[in-house]
Amino acid sequence: MRQGDSQRSGNDFHIVHLCDSASPQLATSIAAMMERLTTEQRRALALLTSAGRDGMTQSLLTTLGFDASVIAGLVNEGLATQTLSRGRADGNTDFVRIRIKAAGRRAIKG
């Protein structure tokens, strides 16, 4: 499989990078990914970048106007992660936390 090729596994979509970060092929792949990102996806990635290592909850992203399909698209393309967490106070509250991945940071840096 060449750099930039994709493979599907279940519902997950992953971009496969087989070369180091200094390669022109990787830069080309990131540029292509940037062209595919919608304005909403770029805006969500920018917010996730500013949120730090804890990311943001999906409900907060929804409150800020992001449709669930935008968030799912970022996760499916490997730009963000989605984790189910349990609330700290009572331990009975579940929430979904979204965090940006290195690929997401690279995609918005260009």
C-alpha cells in the first residue's frame, strides 16, 4: 500500500502514512486532506486544538453548533478520537469526550 492510500475497517476510515513526517508525499497527503475538510470540520478542529489534552465533550460541541455528522467525520478520518467517559462526581454519568489527534493538528496547520 502506498502513502496516502486508504483502507476501511468496519466503520473506521484511516489514512495510511508509510513515510516520515519530513517527506513530500506526507505533505501532499495533508494538503489533499485539507481540501476535503469542510469549513465546519476546520472550525471544530481549531476548537479541539484550543481545548488542550482533555478535548471537549460531544454535548459541548453540539451546543456550539456542530452536527454529530461533523464530529463523526473527524473521528472516521482519523483526525480526532472519541472516548466514552464516566462522570467523576457520582460515577453514574456517561459522556463522550472528543480529542484532536496529531493528524488533525497537521491538517489545520497546512
